[in-house]
Amino acid sequence: MKKLVILISGRGSNMEAIVRACASESWPARVAAVIANRPDAVGLAFAASQGIATAVVDHRQFPDRDSFDAVLAEQIDAFAPDLVALAGFMRVLTERFVDHYAGRMLNVHPSLLPSFPGLNTHQQALDAGVRLHGASVHFVTSRLDYGPIVAQSAVPVEAGDTAQTLAARVLATEHIIYPRAVRWFVEGRLALDGSRVTLTPSEPQWLFAGHTAGEGA
């Protein structure tokens, strides 16, 4: 039985999707803990309601990233996880921290990487005039939003979209591809080959959500 630790900063909707999938699909894994960098993170209440251990490492109590990351790693390692999943964890992690969890830390980013790393991805997509936008699950490396990609989802950018409407459609696909990618990991089906991820046995590592309104957008 593999153990997962999930890191959140806010409502933790992707964390919730992973927890529910793990329970309903009988994964060979359990969520051992949910850790937040903010004591007011709404997702902590959901995790506690599911009987999952919770902890807070408040980044505002530390003078720099190195000291915060050191204590965060101690908290994570206390649960001896096989996988660390970042689920809306809004902190830039140090290279030392990332290296410590190399090959066993996943993140979901709301864009079709390598396009639009960083923040405000939905507005970036609208400003660039792209016709497809989406989300990517990837292994975390020291280069921000640039690790080997495990799975991606795509949605059309529709006429009249705002950053908010686009974000809502993308988030719905994140709730599908992120649990799927985590399950592949805990089942031992993922292998890193340089910058590429191999899934065995093979199956589609992408999701196209299609138009939700207005053909020809």
C-alpha cells in the first residue's frame, strides 16, 4: 500500500478529487496527510472530515524559502510518502527540496505546458489568442512548470470567454487527469526516460473536453 502526501494552499479541489478517486476506485494507496502552507486553507477541513491527518507549515513564519522548505520536508517525511502531490500549492520550492523528492513529486498546472508557465495562465492564453487551452500533470523539477509531462487535457477557447469561464472549464478537466496520473504512479505504471514519461501498459495520456457551448468559437 503506497502512501500519498498532498500539499495545498487554498480550497484544494484537486486534492479532494484525488482523495475521492483513491477511495472509490480502490487504489493500492492511501492519502496519509494533507499539508498546507496557510492555516486558513479551506481544504484542510475536507481532509479532516475524511479522517486524513492534516498539518500546517505557515510560510509567513519563516525568514526565507530554505528554512520554510526544510521544515516542510520534515513534516512530509514524517509520513514516509511514496508520492508528494502538489494541488494548488502556491509556493516556489527550492532546488534542494525538489531534488529531495525527484521522481516522486507531481504537480498539475493550468496550461498546456510548455506554454504559459507561471501565474495568470488563463489570461495569458486569451491574450495570446490560442484556440486550445488546458492543463498538464507533470513531474516537478527545479525549473518552474517544466518537468516531464504525464498527462494533459485540452478545452477549446470559446467566443466570449473570460479568464474566469476558461479557468472553470480547465479545472473540471484537472479533476479528471490529476487523479488518473496519480493512480498510474501508485500502480507503478510510470517510468521516466529523460524528459519523457512512459506509461505501461499504454493508454491515452490526454483528454479533449470538446466544446461546452457555441460551435465554431
